[in-house]
Amino acid sequence: MTNVTAVTGEPAALAGEEGRGPPAPASMLDAARLVLLRDLKLAFRRRGQLVQPLAFFAMVTTLFPLAVSPELSRLREVAPGVLWVAALLASLLALEFLFRDDAHDGTLEQYSLSGQPLTWLMLAKTVTHWLLTGAPLALMAPLAALSLGAPGASVPGIVICVAVGTVALSLIGSIGAALTLGIRRSGVLLALLTLPLSLPVLIFGARATELAIRGSAYGAPLELLAAMAILGITLAPLAAAAGVRISLE
Amino acid sequence: MAYEGLGAEDLHLWRGERHVLDGVAFTLPPGFCLHVAGANGSGKTTLLRAVCGLLYAETGRILWNGRDVSEDLPAFHSGLMYIGHEPPLKSDLSALENLRYWLGVRRRLTHSLLEGALQRVGASAWSDRPVRTLSAGQKRRVALAALSLALVPLWLLDEPTTNLDTAGQQLVGTLIEEQLARGGLVLAATHQELPVARERVKRLELAVD
């Protein structure tokens, strides 16, 4: 046992800490902040994954005028639909990565054994996912809309609609991503699971955007979108946490 | 039955047709280490995962200080650390960042605590390198640092000495003995002998179904 001291270095540092009694547990807010920071940091270390859905969105919305017709009046009519289908598919593309790496390296296991509510940590992860895909999409959407002939005055409306709608999409997607964790090549199944649930968001999102582009009041469909997002915030993390627990078995 | 420590009563768990855990029972008082032994496929990992609640046993219950843990799982979880075959580290983050995010979810940490724990396991020199550049033994050492930082009463360790050099294996022994000395409990599933004083170790032999 003589060389143990050489390896262990300074046990005094830890012994001193123990002297002060049990460690202070992390608050729920601290835990959520750390989950969020960790995912943001990881995303910026691996930018390829971050850019992929945004590049997809940009490609779809710029290819459309080439394929349909360069006439602005006609483009303006299809603009809301194009925007929302592209946004829906782009957010679906990013969903596969939401929990996959964490499931692989055992991070989800540690989250579920951390003593913190797993539901709360899932909400933190989903919020991060929205910050990394939904928020940039909301900022890119007006650019795409302008290139499709939408008037400049409609920009704030479009940003709000896409921002609120993608919150709902991220939350719905988190359920599907958690449920398909145990399955290899889960992409198609994930799409099949989440697309039907996402349809109301697509319908009301496109409607609100259409009204915003026309310059009329878009409050009513936007409020429905917001209602879906709030319903998602309250229920989706519960379902996602249950899905993760099942996949850990 | 007010009983200090960890206990398992009549655990049964099936995986499809295989009866992996067949009436496993043990009691472990504070300050003792349970060495879970058995051949490959005898259910050592399954037992560890069932005890910490990652797997649900069909029948039987886990007792922690005399109470069924399913009554309050979060409280039970905040008192245990489970480290599986692979240390749960993010390959794109450094050892220090990994520890901060992993343990920070459980307890408040300061930078000096993190540095101290990394120094303890001999990781100071490479604590800012991305984990993907580390060897399997080095990753194991980072996991040991996490273990000592958590300061929880119950450790569940799956093959804690794999990939470690002789000094590293002795470090595992020292850490376990310190944990036992402060009244903690350790469940370790391993094929090798644990580098821990024998009178502190109970043995549980699992048989292949």
C-alpha cells in the first residue's frame, strides 16, 4: 500500500469538505441551467448538427420559387404553406438528435438517477432544443418570406407565429424522440409518430402566417398556437420522461 | 423493522424466457461492501440496475434504511451514485466540464472542489483535454473523481477496476475504504477481488440461469 499516497495526492482537500457536513444539493433551477448549458456547449462544439436543419429550411424555401413560378403574386399565396412545411420538416430533422447521444453515453441514466425530477430535466432539454432549432428558424422565416413576396410589414407577425409554433413542435417531438429511443434507425417511425400530432400546429401556423402576410389580424390562430404550446409545456415533458424511463430498462 | 442500510428481499426478474434474478436477497449494513460475483451473464449488472431503480423487478422489494425505496424514489436516488460499464462522459467536453455538468445537477460545486477531485485521481494534467482523446483507464479515473465528489451514502459500481493500472486499482480500493469508513455502503459487481479489507466485504454469488 506504500504507493497509494503517491497516487492519491492530497486527500486533505476532500476530507476538509466532508468536515462541513453533507454537500448542499443543487436546486431545480441550477440543475435545469446546467442541462441547458451543457447542451448548448455540445451543440456549438458540433456545429454540423446545428446547421443541418437550418440549411434544409433555407434550401426548401429558396428552391420553391424556381419550381413554381417567379410571379410574386402567386408566390405570396403559397408562401405560408411553404414556410410551415419547411419549418415542420426541418424541426423533425433535428429531433433525432434530441436524446440519442445522451441515451448512448449514459447521460440519461444519470439524469434519471440524479434525484431531480426527470420531467423537469426533459423540459430543460426541450427548451434547449428549441433555442437551437426553433429560434433560428423563427429568425430565418422572415427572410424566406420576403423572398417569397411577403411585404416587409408582415415580418414581426411571421417571427412570432413561427417562434410560438416551433415551441409546440419541439415539445410534441420530444415525446416521439423519447419513445423511439430504444429503436435503431428510428427516423421513419419518429416521423410517423410526430407528424399526425404536429398537423394542428401546421394548420394554425400556416393560417396565422397567411393572415399576417395579407396584413389582417392574425390574433386568433396565433392564440390557438400559443394554447398548443402551453398544453405541450405542461404535458409533453411528462410523457417524454416516461418514454425515457421505458427506454432505459 | 427499523433497519439501517440497504436490503433486498426476494428479487425476481425475467428477461423474456430467462429468469435472470431468481429470488436474490441480501442485507448490507452501513460501513460494508457487497461484492457481487458470478460468471458472465449471471445477472450482476441486472442486479445493480434493479437496485437503483433503472430496471423494475417483477417481485420483491429494495429497502433503504428499512423503507421500501419505491415510496420515495427521488430521495433514494439523491443518496446513490451508479457507475456502469462505460463512464457517462461526453466525448466533446473536457473531463472538468463533464464533472461540472454531471455532478452539478446533483449538488452545488465549486471550481476548487472539482480541481481537488481531479487531482486526487491523478487527472490534473489532462483535465482540460476533450474526453474523446482520453484512454479507457483515464475515463474510468474521471468517473472515480465523480464518485468521490458526489459524497453520497450508497455507491453502485459495475466493474470498477476494469481498464485501470495497478495504481488505479489501488485507488479504487482506497476510495471504497474511505467510503466505508464514513459509514457509506458500496455494491460492486466484479470478477476480480476487490482491493478492500476482507472483514468489510460481504459476498453475493449469482448463478447463471
